[in-house]
Amino acid sequence: MKPDDAGKFGFNVKGGADQSLPVLVSRVAPNTPADRCYPRLNEGDQVLLINGRDVSAMTHEQVVNFIRASRECHSGELVLTVKQNVYLGEDLEEPAFQYVPEDVPSSVSSVGVSGGQTAPLHESMLLLSEGLEAGSLVAQFEQLYRRKPGLAVTEARKQDNEKKNRYRDISPYDTTRVLLASAASGDYINASYVNMEIQGSGIVNRYIACQGPLAGTCADFWQMVWEQQSTLIVMLTTVVEQGRVKCHRYWPRVRDSVEFGRLQVTCLKEQETPGFAFREFTLINTENQDERHITHMQYLAWPDHGVPDDSTDFLDFVAQVRQARAGMVEPTIVHCSAGIGRTGVLILMETAQCLIEANEPVYPLDVVRSMRDQRAMMIQTASQYRFVCEAIQRVYSEGIVKPLAEYQQR
């Protein structure tokens, strides 16, 4: 890694020979060289070598000085050899990282600590604003791994399952894929559990991110809805885009019913505007007449691989999704065509709004990393990432979403 313009790498270490402790990474500041390097430096990593030199006999001060001295070498690079995730316990008191921007961007200057926001959230928004203006935000996104290294996708590649994938290169990890318990065609569906923990609040937002159903996987899709006890489906694509089928129409017309195996879907109501469509379904198990009520929310005005011209309609849609999700413990099913691009944007946007409400800092790249650890390639393009980051900045700077009263004094 190379230092930033201030000459910092963005991480702390603890331990050393004088303390009879291994040299461990104790803190990594978000959006710094240590955070952006690949593979990423993590809290708990044990430092073995610094620029090829063994640190086992070095004191803590020698280690720190050696790291600082690497800034003066010809390349200016710091090369660490680490043993990953050795130790994560025993939080020692250390000074928190303090981000002080060169200039306060005018776009966020109207909202500050005096408005009830504590420093970490406000500082993260300043960092977000500067990254958007400088272009570094997108550059960091493009360096992030698209698939979590080491996670297998063997089930998706099996011959019987390949035909169930809409796109050959988009597969769920074996560890986070949704398994069907009683589908006639086997337990595979191209769908992944994506759970997003909101720090400081105790909230975990549960999603299932999946591809838009194919003609041959509609029964599997509804079987998943039934087994997961989901009552909300969020659809972020139209059925056909630019002459290509992006998702099979898996629901009936208003007041019609259609059967998928033992499950019968009836469309009770449909309301469509230029940007959205809202539907109400009943889902009945014909074997025992058990009945569920399903809400279907579809965003119509989002171009595939592109972004909306303006975030207003998108933020309105997210607000309505959040209202429908209030108090929900069952996973919300979210899909576009592949279940990674627009699906990832919606999950990132809701996660960011929840973090703002909890008065917690928002680091979009960390959220994307967490999503990609659960489903590969979440948020597909740099333009999608820039769009959602600009939308996050907007909801904060305009006060559309604010810290909730119970978190403001933290």
C-alpha cells in the first residue's frame, strides 16, 4: 500500500517484543490505503514482516517507526506479510480515528454536529462527499473483489442446475444459497440470503436476493416464498427491456389465478403509476388451504445496467418499501433480472438509511463488501454505485432521513 496525501496508511498496531505480545493490527480506518489494499488489511491480522523484515524481535516503538520510515523509501510503498485474523478480542483503549476534511463541501455544510448528529456520522458524510467530488469513491469501488475469495459455487454449476440460472456467470455461493425443502425439481434456486446488521441498533434486515424467475423456475420461486414465509416481494425490473426478456411474468392478471404445483397465486389488486406498480396477492397451499397475503412492489423506471436520471422517484420507492417492511422479521425477497445490480442498490440504500437513523457512520464500500460476502457481484456497475452514494448524500444533507430521537444523544 502507499500512504495517502497526509502520509498515513490508516491503521494502528499493538503489541511488540517489549510487551511479550505479537504485533497485531488493532484498527483499520475506513476508506484509507489499509482499507483499500487487496487483500484488505483487517483488525486481528498478525504482522510477520514489514518490507521483508521480521518484526518478532522488534519493540512496539520500533515497529511503528519502521512503518513510518517506509514512506521515505524510493517506492514509498509499505509491504506487510500478515497471518490473517489471528486475534480479535480484548479491546484496548485507543484513540478513535478522527477525520478532518480539508474543506467542508457546501453540499453538506447545512447539516452538522450542532443539528443533533454526533461526529462519526457527520464525518462519514464529509468523507462520502469528498470522495464523490474527487472521483476516489468510484475508484475504490472498482478495486473491490466482485466475488468473495474462497467461496465455492459448486451447486449452481451442477448440470441439473445450470438450466435454472438466467445468466451463466451469476451464481449463489454454496454457503449462503437458499435451499428449497420440498420442490419437485430439487433444492436449488438462484437465490441468496443477505442479512444486513445495523450497528448500534440491534436491527438485522433480512433479504433474499434472487434472479428474476425463468419460465421453468416460477414454481420454485413461489415455493421459496412459501417456505421462507415471506410476505413482501420487491421487483426492480420490467418483464421486457430493450426487446429482451429480463424476467418471466410469474404472477396472474388482476382477479385471475394461476397454479404452480400445489401453490395457487391470485392477484387481488393492482395499482400502476408511471414509475411504480403495487399488487396484492393471495398465496394458497391447495393441499391444506393455508393462505398467505403477499405484497408485490415493482419499480418500473430503472434502466438495466443504467441508473435513473434523478433519485427522487427511487427514494420515494425506498420509503414505501421501508414502510411495508416495518416490523417484519421474515426475509424480504428482492430481485431484478440477475439479482445483483439494482437489487444491491436497493439493499445498500435501505442499509444506509437505517445507519443514519441509528446515528452510525455510513461507509458504502463496507456495506458493498458485506453484501458481496453473501452474494457475488452485488451492485454491478460503477454508475450504480455512484448513483446510490449520491442518493445517500442527498437524504442526509436534505434531512430526508435523520437520526431517531433515541440515538441522537449517543
